[in-house]
Amino acid sequence: MNTKETPMAEGIIREGLIKLDGLNFNTKFWAKDASLWKQDKESQEFIVKFLGWQKVYNWTLERAEEILAFAADVKQNFNHVVVMGMGGSSLAPEVIRTVFGKQAGYPELIVLDTTNADWISAARAKIDPAKTLFIFASKSGGTVEPSSQYAFFNDEVKKAGVKEPGQNFCAITDAGTGLEALAKKNKFRKTFINPSDIGGRFSALSMFGMVPAALMGVDIVKLLETAKKAAETFGPEAEMKNNAALQLGAFMGASYANHAKDKLTILAPKELAAFGLWAEQLVAESTGKEGKGVVPVVGEGIALHFDYREDRIFVHISLDTEDDKRVRGVTADLAERGYPVMTITMNDVYELGAQFLLWEIATAAAGAIMAINPFDQPNVQAAKTLTKQILGKLESHEITDEELYKPFMVAKDLEAEVKADNIAQDVFSILESNDYIAILPYVYPSAEVEKALLALRDKILSRTKRAVLFGYGPRYLHSTGQLHKGDGNNGVFIILSADPENDIQIPGQHYTFGQLCAAQALGDFRALEEKGRRVIKIHLTKPVLDAINNLSAKF
């Protein structure tokens, strides 16, 4: 793995490395010295409890034999493995699933991080519940999305006639959680206890990432060894000029702190596209707070000769594939026109393990430059709390379906400025100099729907030249949601909700998946509104594809 920078990027990196050197970052970081980020005792005590990821590759390697023995058992008994998780519990498995693909002779891995009824129905249609292992993955053990999925699929396993339904389930969680107790009570096939000093978004090289990887047939020992080998160049004795993790952290941190370049645009060939989803959560949730934030832009349509605004920096993750030739052409064009570009080259897909560690250290380094705590997520709870309140009011009939599915809503501060009949012009008129736009759909991404949504994104990008973030709900709540509420009010948010084609009752609850998903969309709208954010919510009519195309036509 090696790096290369354009002249502008090289200058920014040099500035950042000088700052990190002044902080004595590389020595203090490996010594778990929390003063790198915060000076108050309470924050430092919190931070120290979340630095267990630094050398977790060693911890996981010591348990590889246990993981692989379980993988051998699963291989003999199941055709599919479904990961039920959110955020840090699901995004690393999703990256591994898409990068490596289905391995011959091993179960197919499905990652389910949604409450959308149609999405869940699509997953259900692919599997035989009796021949499927379901991984309930949750650090806290009580996350609403996988808890709801568990209730549904546990019922489906019972309906399939499985005499001991718990044998179709595996848990990954911290010690002492409700999930650990649930797994014991229901006699889950296996429970993996993760170190409690690792935050979800830093858990890729722990049980949360490696157990699903092993079950689909990926060589986790090789994956972890690449991280361990890379750590030799990241460690306290490594020279900064050869430390790719600190170079990336310096690039992100100094771009933000010194140059007002806060839009980190990740470019990758299609084979690595999913890596952006994981990096997006890591960067957004770690840096988006205290009125600050590096804004990760992933999955953006890239083309030659596009004139980006001055708020962009670019990181190209390169792998020797046919599609990477296209991406290299774009980065060469960007370099020629003076944009700051850093290229990180992977020699093979197993260097994904090293990439996980590289980006984790880089994000911690950027946080030190920005003087923030990269390990908390102070604004994430707001949307969860409001969603819970909405669901309670649904049960007591204090909220009607009309309010839950109201066709058009705008934040109070925007009521005089944004109207449904002139939405494009009104949205463009409220944009300020450093703003991004976020499209946040709570819909099932069929091929046609996703194509239409990305076309809308590209259209807005072309019209405004602004970074356009895109994230499916409720996934983004555990990813960019912290940034949306914690940064310097730099976003304009367009939430798109829709009725499911076929709703599903959640066993043991008074609400359906459709109502839960709609409540999450409304809850986030209200959370953003409470933070003074510029947010619009549109409930799409059926058919959803036509509604998206009609909306796109207005832009």
C-alpha cells in the first residue's frame, strides 16, 4: 500500500503533519493519551474507554480459531447468513460482502440494515428461514432496527417448523447487554462478546466485521494480518513521511482547519464503492460535532472536466481493476487543474484490512487537529427519542396517519421561503456559500428507483455545483446523522418517505415496519428542525418511481 499526492495536497498534508508533530500525536496516540483531543477530565475519561480498537487485530487473531470453527459449522448447515445490524454493526460486513462477493461453497451473506418493509420482504424472499443463520449484531444490544428484524425473522423461523429456533441465531454484542441475556434465554447457536472499549464505527477488525466475513468464506487471518503488517508503518516509531494513516489524517484535518475545504470526496472503482459507505460513517460521525465537520461525499457520479467548488478535497482509493482506469483518468484531470488529490493504492483486496485501520487512525488524527472528541456521537439520540415518542403517540392515537404521512413539510424557519410548487428554485435560493445538500430517501432501492434517485442527485449537483450527499434512511441516522445535526449548519436536507407496497406487522409491537420507518423519517425531520436545520420532508405518492421522476423534473 502506498500513497501519492498532487502538489496542493502535499502542501496541505505538510501543514497537518507539522500540527500533529507539535501535538506529539504518534507517541500520545499509542499511549492512549486522551489530552490529544480534550483537556477536561470528563471527556478524557470517556475517550480512554473507546480506544480499544487500536490493536484489536491482535485480539481477533487470537480468537480466529474459534471464529473459523463456527464458520465450518455454519457452512455445513446453512445456505444464507443474514446480518441484522445498523451502522458500525453492518457497514463493515457490507463492504466485505461487496468487495469479495460470494465465495464458492459458503453461504451467501445478506446485510439488512433497514426498517423498510419492502426491503425486508425482498430479503425474506431470497431465503429459506430454516436454512438461514441470522446474526443479531448490536454493541448496545437494544438497537430498534435489528431488534425489530429479530422479532420478524424469529417468527419466520418458527413458521418454517424449526424445533429449536434459537439455533438459527447468533449474537455479536458487548458483555452484559440485553442481547447477551436474550441469546442465552433463547439458546442462540453462538454468542460472540466483543471488547467493550471499541465504538461501533471503529469495530471493523473486531467480531462485528470478522465473524460475518468468516461465515461467507473470506480468509480473516489474511485480512487481519494485512492490518497488523500495515500497523508497523503506523506505529509510534514510524516516520511521519512514511505513515499513510497520519498523512490522510493531516490531509483531512488541515484542509478543514486551514483552508475551509471540508468536503472530503472519496473516489473509488466500482469494486470498492461500498467502502465509501463505511468511511462515510467513520468520518461523519467522528468529526461532525461542536459546529465543525468534515463532510464525506461518496458514490458521487464522477466525470472529466467537472468544475468543483473550492471546498473540495479528493481521496482516490485505487485498486488495479478495469474500472480504476476510468477513475485514474478523472484524478489525473483533477490534478492537472490544481485540485488537492491524495491517492492510496491497494495491491490486492485483502489490503482492505489495512484500509480499515488506516482510516480509523486518520480520523482520530483529524479529530486532534480539529480539537474535537472523535469517539462520541452527542446528537444521534435526538432522532431516536423523537421516533419513540411518535410511536407512543401512534398507539394512543395522539398522532394520526395524516400527520405521519403528511405530503409536504418544511422546517418552521423555512415556511415563508419554500413551497411545494416551486421547490427547486426555493431550495436553491436558501443555499449559502459553504452548504451541501443531502437527499435522504426512506424507500426500497429497486434498480429503477435507485437509478432515478441518483439521477436526481446528479441533476442537483450539475445545477448547483454543491456536494450532494445521498443516504438511505434509516441507515444514514447511524452514519451521517450526527454530522447533519452537529456541524456548522451547512446542510439543506430533503427527506423522502413513502408507503410500502406491502407492510409487515412487527411481532410483539403495536406498529408495523411501515409505521416504524415513517416514524423514523418524521422523527429525524423534527430533530433537524429542533437544531435549526433547513429541512424539507416529502411523502412520495405511489407509484414511488413516478413520484421521484416527477420531483426530479422540477429540478
